[in-house]
Amino acid sequence: MSQSKKQLSEIPLSVLDLANITEGSTPAESFKHTLNLAQHVEKWGFNRFWLAEHHSMPGIASSATSVVIGYVAAGTSTLKVGSGGIMLPNHSPLVIAEQFGTLESMYPGRIDLGLGRAPGSDQFTAMALRRDIRNTGDDFPEQLEQLRTYFDAESRHNRVRAIPGEGLNVPIWLLGSSGFSAKLAGRLGLPFSFASHFAPENTMAALEIYRSNFQPSDVLSEPYAMVGINVYAADTEAEAAYLATSYQQQFLSLIRNTPNQLQPPVDSMDGLWTPYEKASIQSKLDASVIGNPEQVKEKLQAFLDKTGADEMIINSGMFHHEPRLRSYEIIAEIADKKRP
């Protein structure tokens, strides 16, 4: 695999947000914080702001992803806003084409459509979403083809049309945490975003699959890979480690199958997790970067050197809003993105 020696300042940095609902707060407050974060990172030179589709999760408010994208796009002016991602098996391709055709019509040139094939929910929620629970996502390529057809200008000749949608250039990304979408994105010549922030063990293999299978298309002449990473930056190492415990607690609740709202940070995770749970969570968060500005810069650069990424998308799930803003501000500063 080719290795990149480019610097952080030479690649775009983006934001992944889940509109986390913190303990004791409401979705309404979460959305205000999401928009405020988007407005700040737009000013600080970040490239895109993506929201993820999850369902029946007490700590995540971005289930109606298309609606939240419209809210964020309306409150910003230059930031690209999109889905990271829409779980296509949950939806009719026609509905997604109409939704994103509407968004693109309202905010031209600013909307991204990132697609995944996981349910983004448990089996019972999947049933409530009116999905065939026997569907393993194997028909994702067919769904994707159907969706892309709705955006094609020639679809005006078809009996079923996406209006708004047809003839619009809505950038489609494939998202993945394994090799399936990596291979498909390569074969179709689409940009690919890998979920290193929760599947770090598969990162390098998936990137190799994507790049080795890449075929030039009308969309891309060469591969374009974005990687996800958790970053907890603060002015001191101790503060960063403290702030990161909220996300560690969130993962702990997920592996225990007891999802809840994002918890306040704690001085130590000792006593909250077992040695086995600690090892499991740390392996899942292996691509997380926690530290002061110097440490974060060094670790992000090392991750860039390792992956050869064309772009990074950064998640910082923190309980308090101000430290989260500061974390992204530090990232912008160390990567020379922050505008005067």
C-alpha cells in the first residue's frame, strides 16, 4: 500500500456528530449544541459536518438524519453537511433520493449523502422500521444502483421519478467498518469513508481493498478515502483523559446492552468496568487520540502516515459543550486550519 507523507495541514478535516443527548438534557438542547458546534467548526476551517443515523438510542438524537442535516445547513453558509451515514436498508431508495434532492435544492453544492448497509439499530427496532429482518444487507448494491438511478437526469423518462432529485449532483459516499463497502466503493469509483473510530482493527485491510479495487469513474479519477477517528483534545493531558471517560462509559453501556444518555466524565474508570470490558473497549477505541495539543498533533500525524488518508472525520463525544468546542479548536490550530 502506498504510504502518505503529507502533513495534517494538507488534508481536509471534518466532523462527525451524533447529536449526543447528555444525562439530564433533552434532544432540543442537543440540537442547539450540534448547530453551535457546526457554526464554530465552519469558522475554524473544517470541511464537512456529518450526522449519523441511529435508532432507539437514548443518547443519540440524530435518528431523523435528513431533518437534522437541513437544520444544520440552514444555520451555516459554507460547510458541507451530510450523512455519516444514512443506513440505506432502513429506507426506500426513492424516499432517500427525494429527501436529499430536496436538501440539495435548498442548499446547492453543500449536501453529502454517505450511505451504510448496517441497520443502525437492534432487531426489534429494525422490525419497527419495517425492514425485512432477514435482510443482511446483501442487496445493498442493488439498492444503491436504484438510488443512483433516481438522481440520473435520464430518470425523467421512467415511470417512477424522484422530484426533487433527478438530475441533481448529490455526492454519494460509501461508509463501512469492513471490506464489503470498501470493495464496492472501489469498483464503482466512489469516495469511501472507513469507521476507524469504532473498528480500528479493520482499517488498513479495508483501505487496501478499496484502493486495490478502485476503478476510475465519472465521479473520481483516483481513490479518495476518509477515515474516522475519535479525538479528545484539551489544554492538558489529564483534562483530555478525564473528558474521554464519557465516551468510554457510552461504549461500556453498549457492550452491556444497556444504552443510555451520555454520562458525565469521571476521575477514573476503575470500578466501573471489568478487566475484560476494559480490554474490549480499549481495542474498539484503539484509534482514539487523547491528549494535549502536542500529543494530539503527533498522534494524528502518525495516523495520517499510517493510513495515507485523503481526509479525516473526527468524532468528539463529550459531556460538556464548551470543552468539546475547545477540542475542535485545538485540532484546527494544530492542523493550521483556523482562519484569522
